[in-house]
Amino acid sequence: MKEEFKLAINRAVSGHAPDFADFELPLAFSVKAFHESFPMYQKTPLVNLTNTAKAIGLKDIYVKDESFRFGLNAFKVLGGSYAIGRTIAKRLDMHFNEITYEKIMDEETRRKIGDVTFVTATDGNHGRGVAWSANRFGYKSVVYMPKGTEEIRLQNILKENADASITEFNYDGCVRLASQMAQEKGWIMVQDTAWDGYEEVPLWIMQGYTTMAIEAFEQMQEKPTHIFLQAGVGSMAAAVAAFFSDIYKEDMPKIVIVEPNRADCFYQTALAGDGERRIVTGDMNTIMAGLACGEPCSIAWDILSRCAKFYISCPEYAAAQGMRVLGNPAKGDKKVISGESGASAFGCVFEIMRDERLKDIRNEIGLDENSVCLFISTEGDTDPENYRRIVWDGAHPAER
Ligand SMILES: Cc1ncc(COP(=O)(O)O)c(C=O)c1O
């Protein structure tokens, strides 16, 4: 496959955002209050890279550094923990605003809920978040991972007492396996993607992600002109986009979705332009492991199709470049340790600003010296060996 930058434009989107009732500000506050009830809660830093922004022709850059989230090196735990909290609240017939860490840990709660097992499929980060939450709360978890998963990702999940394994399937196949096992064994599936008939838990997971969006909003010193969001199944991107739609309504920043060339299902969907979701199949062998998903989440596309105008399909080298620059920004800026998926969107913008061959994309998206760009570095060095190979040795087989 020829690795290149590609842009699809969703012309149905204007500067006005529709209402997304499930992601309004009061809900985001309530989700944040849930996460704040965890004894290990700390908001993650929003790093301001002004000097780097100026060096590449932008006004300002903000990077939300999710490597600090609950000591798990990625944002995903926000979704899994909230979904498990909501599952428990529902079983206890309790209003979701009342569920807290303390309530979940209560002996009485444990007795009422009894023995349950949570099951999920993951490239690593989501499964680690589900396993961590289940383990903290005193429940079992089963986690299926795609073939080719790095051993360290498996080990990190096994450490959370999960029954975790690397399967023979790709990510989408693992999701099907988890769903089948949940039905057969009566386990509770906590999956970060939705399809027809499975939407309640994925919605809770997406709502869980709004904690990082509301934190970023509170930490920002100025309004962003552009928000860049990397997508696997698109749940994270859609949750953040829906949250900011509620904030900025009439005067929306441009939402730009970023995916690897090898798993660009949203780009393909936007390109086709008929509203039907497109599916990418095969191994999706990309260094951006968190983004190696071929089937758009149904709830995510419903949201993004109405508020995200731009869809970039990017080459592998963009993610690698993003990791290097975030780890070594312009003098005076703070560094961000960002992994392959975490740095992908930033890496794209870095290349788009510096490579003259990409100036049409730059102009189309409207990136210039007045642009204030928000990124979410969704993970740190979740695969430390690969991180060093890329950042120290400056090379990766998948690069140009
Ligand atoms: C680090 C990282 N970033 C981004 C994503 C994309 O999230 P989503 O699958 O909700 O699009 C993932 C998904 O696992 C991830 O692990």
C-alpha cells in the first residue's frame, strides 16, 4: 500500500453544531464528579507548546497529556471505569449522579452485585482500563487481544488479575468473540464500540471520556480554532467532539479526524459521502495500535457525521514524527511523552505545516498563523521498546 496523506471533506457540516443530548455540560460535570471521587484522581496536564507552534507557522498548540491518567499511561480507563460504575448503579437502581468510588467499594454494594465477570476486546489500552477498574472494584475480567499484540500490553493487563490472552483474530474479530462469550457465559460486555442492539454500555464509555474534554476546556487559556482527534472506532473522537459542540454551539472550532492509512474507515466513509459506514478489513498492521480498527462505532459516526468536517488518512511516518517532536519540542516548551496512537494527530499537523507538498491540505483545513490547535495525546509510551526504537534510533520499518 502506498503510504500518503489523504483528506476527505464532509460538506454537510457547517460552523453550527447540532445538539447532542447525551453529551451536554451537566452530564460531563457529573461524569467528572464520578472520576474525582477516585482516591487516585488527578487532572492530567494540558501542555502549552507556543514555541513549537510558532516554529511551524501556527499561533498556538495545546496538548492534553493523558499519559498521567490514573498511572495507566492512557485515557481509556475513563470510559471503562464509568461504564462499570453505571452498570453497578443500574443494578442497584440508583441514579447515576449518586454513584461514587466509595459507594462501589461498599461491602453492601458488593454483596448485592455478587459475582460478576466483565469481558472486553482490546488493542491494549481499553482492556487495561477495564481490567484495572474490575480489579479495583473486586470483580473478575476477561480480555481478548488481536494477533500481533505486543507482549508488554498483555503483561500490563495480566497484572490487573485479568484472564487475558492474545487471539488469532484482528481487533474486530476479538470484539465478536467477546460478544459471543458474554452471551454464552452470562458475562457483562464492556466494549468501547457500538452496533445495532449494543449501545447502552458504549454510550457510557463515551460519556466517561468527557472528563478529559471538560478538564481541557477548563485548562485552555483561549478558544481553539481546530480540534484534532485520532480515531480507532471513533468513540473518543465523537465524545470529545460532541462535548465541544455543546460548549461552542454557534461558533464551532473545526473538528479534524485522523486515522492511519491502514485502518481509515472514517476517511473512507466520509469520502463515499452517502452516509453509509465503510468497513476496512485485514490485519491493519499499523504502528498506531490503538487506531487499528476497521469498523466505525455506530454512535460515533452518527455524531461525527454532523460535526466533523475533515477526515485525514495518514502515513505511518507521521505518527513517528509526532512522537519525536512531542518528546523534543522547541526550546522553552515542555516535552510530552506520546505513543504511536497518541502522537498521530499532532504528527500529521507537524507534517502538513512543514511539507510543501501538503499545502493544499493545509489550506483546505485553514491552518495558518492564527490557528490555535488542541490535541489529545491519548497515551504515553505504552510500548516502551517501540517508543525508544522510533524516538532514539529514528527508524521504523514502516517509515519512508
Ligand atoms: C491511545 C489511543 N488513542 C486513541 C484511541 C482511539 O479511540 P477510539 O477507538 O474510541 O476511536 C485508542 C483506542 O484504543 C487508543 O488506545
